[in-house]
Amino acid sequence: MPKIEVVERILSANDQLAAENRVRLDAAGVVAINIMASPGAGKTSLILQTIEALRGRLRVGVIEGDIASSVDADKVAQAGVPVVQINTGGQCHLDAPMVARGLDALPLADMDVVFVENVGNLVCPSGFQLGQRWDVVVNSVPEGDDKPLKYPGIFTEADVVLINKIDLQPYLDYDEAAFRQAVRALNADAPIFSMSCKTGTGLAEWTDWVVAVVEKGQDV
Ligand code: MG
Ligand code: ZN
């Protein structure tokens, strides 16, 4: 079954390089946080709001993954933090070689945390290790509360789950309790924070989590 062997080789090569990325990040004292979500859930808005909230507390860098364009990296650059855009050229997830090239372009010695915005997709990003220490999945109110039922893999592996755009709750049939219950059925431990990146509601719970895990650093 040669096809399966090829896939296994690709995955193990990726895992090997992800481990090297992790060693490099640990040596520089940088914690990598992988942000995964559907397109439009608010990954870039989350990163922009988090940069503002952490200003003066943590030194932030960003790797932006997109199939094409530098729209998101341009927004992050305006916030005045180091950022590198990775265009995957059609691939629907980031992989460890791409992140290695991103790390090459960032001033790791001047950073405490790097947010890696994965390609918008709830399927395969969770299958490719990058060297991250933490996995975050963002769900948003307009997407609906059924995503954990449809995409169980990514919610099972999440370290934190965020519910974004809660300011839209009054206008939509989003059942937050049902969403939380569906996540909990897959994942016993991940904290679930609800927030609005537009209004700032609930953001502090998330940024306090980031500060706590970065301060714990390599001890966790
Ligand atoms: Mg984005
Ligand atoms: Zn993919």
C-alpha cells in the first residue's frame, strides 16, 4: 500500500520538524499559540485585540497563515508588532516547514509569545503539529452551536475554546449552553471563554489565560 506509506512519511517528517521548532522556541523563551477556526470566526480580530490588551505585559509576535494575500499581516503590522505572512499557495493548513520559515523571519529574542493564525478550516489544521505549545479553537455565534458535533477532532484536541461575537447573540439562534455541553462531551478540561472582540466583553479572561501560560513558560 504505497500511498499510505507516503502519507506516513510526510506526517513523520512534519512531526520531526515541529519538534525542532519547539526546541528553538523553548530555547528563545517563546511560547507558540496556534489559533484555529473557520474562515470569518474572528481569528485576526482576536489577535489584534489581544495585542492591545497585552501591550506592556508581554512581547508579542505573529505568524499569519493564509492561502493567499497579506491582508491580515498588514493589519497586524499596523499594530506595531513583528509579523510574518505565510501564503500556503492553496494548502488548507499550516505545516511545520512553513512555521520554521516564519520563525526565521521573526526576532525571537525580543518576543515572549507568538500567535500562529492557522488557515481558516476546522478539519486538517489539527492534524499537523507546528511546534506550538497550545491549541486554541475559536467558534463564533453566526457559525452556529453545532460545530463540535460536526468537527469533533479539532475540539477534542483544543486546550482552550473561545466563543466570539457574543454581541450578536440577541439576533441569532445560538444556544451557548448546547455548544458548551457539546465541547465538554469531547474535552473534559479546556476552558471555554465567551467574548466579543468588537466590544471587548470577556476578552480579559482570555488574555489572563495567555499571561498565565506564558509566565509558566516551560514549566507546564
Ligand atoms: Mg484572519
Ligand atoms: Zn489542510
